[in-house]
Amino acid sequence: MREDELVYFNRHAFIRDMQHSIEEESGTRGVSNITDGVIDPTNTGYLKLETPEGERWMTHVVVDDFGYDMNYTHIFERAQSFSFSTEFVIKAQFKDSDSVLRKTSMVKTRMKQMAGEKRETGDEVEDSVKDARYVLNRLENQLGGGNQKFIEWIAAFVVTGATKKRMQKTSILSSTFDEKERNLLCSAQC
């Protein structure tokens, strides 16, 4: 990446979705020029960005929970059809397989104890406990083979708009998905 591209990449966080010249912003030098803006966090669930280029509101809609099988979720395709500006950001980190296996083993033991306690009291083991044990066994089998890597990640939509009122339309993110998928998204306002 060239220096002017790096400058623009960093500046973009402050001028996203605002009218600007890429060439002019790429030529901006100096930390105070690159980060020239005020970030106002006083509105719960929103950030207000004020720069010489204008004003924008921003919120993050966190991808909160996926089902056990992430295949065919089509989250990117659906995001492209929204009528407002969105970015999708992912923060991911590879985890040491041995560490993940140790944690998996501890959680499996806890799940086994919970299931045992339920059976002792005559109650039926909850589906969530059964599902968790299935996923933990599957994870253990895949990581135990040595050919799989484990990635810890978090993802969010970054939504921007000219006004706070416009930003409140982000509820479309939740209504766009069917009932199962609606559980995937939890707005920062939640």
C-alpha cells in the first residue's frame, strides 16, 4: 500500500459517506489533518461525526449470533440490497488449537454436569444443552485432527446517514432477514 493510499484509508473513518475528493484527502498529511474531526458519543447507540466536510451519524449493528451451520446465510448479498450506506467489518484472530481444545473440554464437562443434574431431578435436558454438546464434540473432532484452524471473530455492519432520524431506519437490517436470521443481528441500541 502506498503512503497516499494509507493516508486516505485512515482519513476515510472520519469522512465516510461524505462528499469528498479522494485525491485531495490522499494528499492530506499530518496526524491532526488526517484525524480532523469531532466524534460525539453522547447519543446512545450512535456516533456523530463532525468534520470540515460535513456531519454524519453512524451506528454499528453487531452480528450477534449465528446458527450452528453458517452455510448459505447470504448476509453479504442482502447487505448489498440495502437502500442506505453500509460497511461490513470483521475482526478475526487465529487461536491456538490446544487452548481452544482445553476450553472446549472444560465447557463439555460443565454441559455434562448440567445434563446430569437435570436427569437427577427428573427434568428433561434442554435442547440448548444438547446442541452445545453436539457443537463442542464436532469442534473437538475437527481440531483434534490437526488440519483445522480456529478463528475467533466478531462482525458488524457500520451504517452511516446524514441525520439521526435517517439512522433510525437501520431497523430495516432486522426486518430484512427472516425470523431465524433476525436473531443474527442486534443493533447497538439493544
